[in-house]
Amino acid sequence: MKQTIKKMSVSTSGSRRPRVIVVGAGLAGCYLATRLQDCCQVILVTKGTQQESNSMLAQGGIAVALDPGDSPQQHEQDTLAAGDHHNRKAAVAQLVTNGPVEVRRLIEAGMQFDRTAAGALAFGLEGAHHRPRVVHADGDQTGAAVTSFVQGQLAKTIQWHCQTTVVRLLTKQNRCIGVVVRGTSGQLQELFADAVVLATGGLGNLYDFTTNDGTVTGDGLALALRAKVELTDMAFVQFHPTLLSLQGKCYGLVTEAIRGAGAVLVDEQGTRIMAQVPQQDLAPRDVVARHLAAWRAKGHQTYLDIRAVPDFEQHFIGVTANLDAHQVPFRQTKLIPIQPGAHFMMGGIKADLMGQTSLPGLWAIGEVACNGVHGANRLASNSLLDCLVSGAKAAENIIEVTCQLTSPTTENVTGSIGVATADFAEAPQTEPVKLPELAALQHQAWTNLGIERTHHQLHGFLRWLAQFDADTLAPEKLTADQNVIANLCLCAAAIAQAALAQSKSLGAHHWREVDKNESCAS
Ligand code: SIN
């Protein structure tokens, strides 16, 4: 069956300015857009609304060496140690040195971070930081505060396409020249651009338990996989130790900043779970998540004991509201029931320090990208900082690259709207579509691609996935729900394959010690 694809008309005004399509409405994409808007025509495409992203949900703040006693070097050391030294050093150096510049820039633009009574920036402590270094805004609602502030800086000239899913990257002569989107009308449309930036976040919804926004379903990673763009470090999925856990379900994040303020992890008998571990409750996340998982596997329940946290409700307004919404009696018990869950993808689309991917014309920033900054396990509150730094660097690079492309001699190479023809062709019809139920996929991923892995389970999971042949499905022919599941299947296979290639445990990838009956080489 032939699909019609409408060539979309994007209004252009006056002289030819480079056209940039940004996919994703979180902090990375919006910050990049603020840096491009004066010299480029920016089109922001997002699958949900402007409010739906992981950035909006981020409770931890922004880790940044701005305290007089701190330094980029100290921040660098903590980032490398948390990342199990799998980090790309140049990316870490860029993060810790450019980070303070970008945060200062935000402050100069009017962003209000939380301050001490004396008016200085207030720095909070989080896991694996050797000193308080995390700035917050509106307490535990930093992500929403910063992202909304940055969205408020976007010019009116920016075209937003909300409720619009990118189903495919358009390529021509080994160059990304735009995207195929499906908007609210359901019709497929081609959008052409001089540069395409993926800022779609990670893949938390691959798992049963996650902190991620419901829209975060590995879409950018799947787009890259289908276009044969290089991915890297896919074995490294971060599991956050503390998600609110009630009757076997999770209801959002309980920020690590609460442990930074003195809370500790206990079981139903009040026994401290992390007491014997270096850095105790503020050990790196992978370490804490594994300890909690092991404790729970022995049949224990796990809680965050908040007795030592002063003014809990005042400092943790968002968490308090969530606890109240779920009628958790924390005021009486001083306990919050928690369990680990999927939080952040360290791996992703391989990008250089400017966000350039293996496909010319395509950039990737924020969580969907992997420039190596997070290593095998991200340091707490480094992700919003990376959104700012990677967004700013990519914007700089896009301006440089697209200015050459839009010079009169080369303009036709990338194609003008409605003129260029892409390599995009009709994919074979694959009827009927056989895909797993989302819940079944999430359960399989949680069981087999989770906090601890075995060769046996990974091979079994790949065999289970193979029956669906998700990589042969043409996304243009799938419903929105099927597309999400197909994308997550592609991501799951990439994680399993990358995990199998790991010879040893490292950071967030951990081999479980198998018992003698369990084959290691199935
Ligand atoms: C948290 O608040 O615990 C999460 C912060 C982060 O992921 O960096």
C-alpha cells in the first residue's frame, strides 16, 4: 500500500537562514534553540507538549563548581570516579569548565536559583559528590524551573510542532536532510533542514519501574538505529535507588538530595542498608541500587528514613506533594517506601564534543547522546548541566557548519522545502504486525536487562525479542502505540548486545554471580 507523504511548507522569511529541526522539548533542545534563534530558523518538534520531558521532572539540581571552595578539577574527579573512569576525559573537562559559564549565563539572564539567608547560591550535597555542589531552583523542582525559564527565552519566531512524532530521519547522499513526521492529523509529512538535532532523552519506559516521563520511549535512539547511525555504551543504564514504591508499582522519583540532607536507607526492622559501604547512603547510584536490590531479593522491604532531615516538607515540596497524593503516612512514620528503578541512559548516539554524530547533518545532545561524559555511571545532577553544555556547544557548531552550507554555491545540496527528494522509499509492508504488549516487554527488560545481568538471561531475552523482528517494521505503517513498542524493542536489543560484549562488570553494567546450574554461555 502506497503512503502519501506531504511535503511540509515551513514559512521562511526574507533571506535564507539555516533551517534547524530540533527534536525534543526538554532542556537540551530548548537551550540549544535559544542559542540558534538569532541566526537560524528553528523548528522544535516534540511528541508531547512543551511540558512533557524528563527535564521537567528533574528534582535534583545542577551540579556546578561555583562555590569558592570548589573547582572544576574537584568536580571532574567526582564525575570520573562515579563513571568508573570509563568517561571520555575531554568531555568531562568540557562539562566542568563550560558548566559554570553556562550557569552564570542563566543567572545573568534572570534565572533564580535557591540562595542562603545571606544571599549566596545554596549548594546541596548528592551521592558521590565530595562536597555540596548542586544548585537548585524551587527546591526539588529545579528541572521544571530551569526548563520553563529557558522556554521563556525562546523567540516567538520559533515554530513549535507539538504532538508530532518523528518516524524517520531523511537522508540523502549519506547526509541527514530532515525528518518524516506524523502530526495530530495522522498524516505523514517531510520536513527538510540544514541540520537536525536529536534531543529526545533516554528510554526509561523500557522498564517496569522508571522515573521517566511517559513520553520517553527511546525514540531518538531508534531513529538513529534505523538510519544506521552509530550508538555507543548502550550497556550502561542507570537505576536510581529511590522511587516511591507502593503495592508493587512506582510513582516517581524521591530525590537523592533527601539523602544529601541526612536521610538514610533502612529495611522494615530499621536496619541501615548502606552502613558498611564506603560513602554509605551517598555512594554512587549504581552501588546503592545494587545494595537495595540485593536486600529486597532477600525478602526485605526498603525505606528512606527521613528523621534526620530538617524541614523536610519545606525543602522537598514536590516530593511532599507526591507523597500526599498517594496518601503515604510519612509524617507519622518518617519512612518513605522506596525501590530502585530505571532513571538515565549513559549510552546513546555516539557524538563528538560538538554533538556531531556519525551521520553528517545530524547532531545529538542531552541524554539521547553519548559523548562519553558520564562514563559507565552518571554523577548525580550532571545531566541538566550536560543539557546546557552540550546544547551550547552544538549550537556553536551548527552555526559554523550551516553557514557554509547555506552559502549560495551549496544551498541546493541540502534541498529547499518541497524541492529536494530524499532517499526515503516505501518500506515493504509487514502485515500483520506482531509486537509484544508493552507491559510484557517492560517486564522482560526489568527481569533480564536490569540492575544485575547474566549471559543466560541476555541470550534468552534476545531470542524472545527476535520473534518480533522489530527492525524490519516500517515505522510509517505502525500505529503510534506500535511505534513506541517497536522503538523500545530496538533499544532493548541494543542494550542486550552491548551488555553481552562487556567482559566485566563496570559502573551500571553488573554481571550477577551465577550459580553452578546456570550456564554462562548459552
Ligand atoms: C535526584 O534528584 O535524585 C536525581 C538527580 C539526577 O538524576 O541527577
